Amino acid sequence: MLEFNQSENDGVIVLSLQGRLDALSAPDLRPTIDELVSGRKLKVVFDLRDLQMIDSSGVGAIVSLFKRLRMIGGDVKIAQLTGQPKEIFRLLRLDRAFDLFETLDEAISKFK
């Protein structure tokens, strides 16, 4: 099960994910992703502190937003990646594609 909250901090959209981002829950995130892109919200941070598990569908949702925002001049940063999700990012070499930060504040400050 996935729960997520959206907030804004200094013009940066923060998506905080809790639980599991997998084939069952990733479609729940898609309308939010579409809304961010259509609203031209160009600065997004995923706060993954409470994300317990991610699979290829979950990775696909994050990468989709990353690609779509990059095409219109935006960017996505990842904060507080731990556990299994961190290992998946490392195995897929996404740690080279995304800017990863230890804290949410660090990720947000990189947009300034």
C-alpha cells in the first residue's frame, strides 16, 4: 500500500511517499505526475524516507516524471533514500541519473 503527500516548500513540490511503490500502487501516483507536468511544476523532490519497497513499476513512475519535467526545463531530486529502494536505485544505476540527497532540506536548497 502506498500513501503519499504533496506539499510545497519555497516553490519546490515535495512528494513524500510512504509504504510500497509497486505495480499495484504506481498507477495511483500517475494523476499527480500528470498534474505536476501540466501545471509546469518544474522543481520536484521525492522524499523517500518512509518508502519501504519499490519495484520496476515504481521506478518507472519516478523516471517518467523525471523525463517529462526535463523536457520542459524542470528537474527531479531524490531525498532520504534508504533500505531496499536505495539498493534498487544503486543496482539500476539511477544514483547516476538522479541527484540524491541525505536530507530533504539539502535537496530543496539545490533548486535555489
